[in-house]
Amino acid sequence: MNLDRLKEIRKDQKLSQENIARALDISLRSYQMKEKGSNSFTFDEVIKIANALNMGEIEFIREIL
């Protein structure tokens, strides 16, 4: 997973890490660890991120792989 691309997309859409953490129903710290690569995102979390970014799931997955 290209975490730099995820961060870039998130920032382009003017969303904070806190916005995405809320969409995933996880703590900000947990999200920060995942975006840094210390912990992995689950498939369900990837789908929720796509939805939070208003992107289609397949489009989002193509962008971050």
C-alpha cells in the first residue's frame, strides 16, 4: 500500500487524520500509526477510507497500490 499516496489524496481533499479516524471509528493515534506504516489497515478500513474520500473502492485501491 502506498501510504504516501494515501496521505496525498487525504490532504488534497482537505481531510485531516482525525476526519479519517472518525470515519474508521478508531482513535487518532491508531490512524496515525497506520498511516505511518507501523500498523496495517484492514480491508474493511480501506473501503471505509475510500468512502470517506468520496472515491469508488476500486478507484481508491488502484490509486494506493
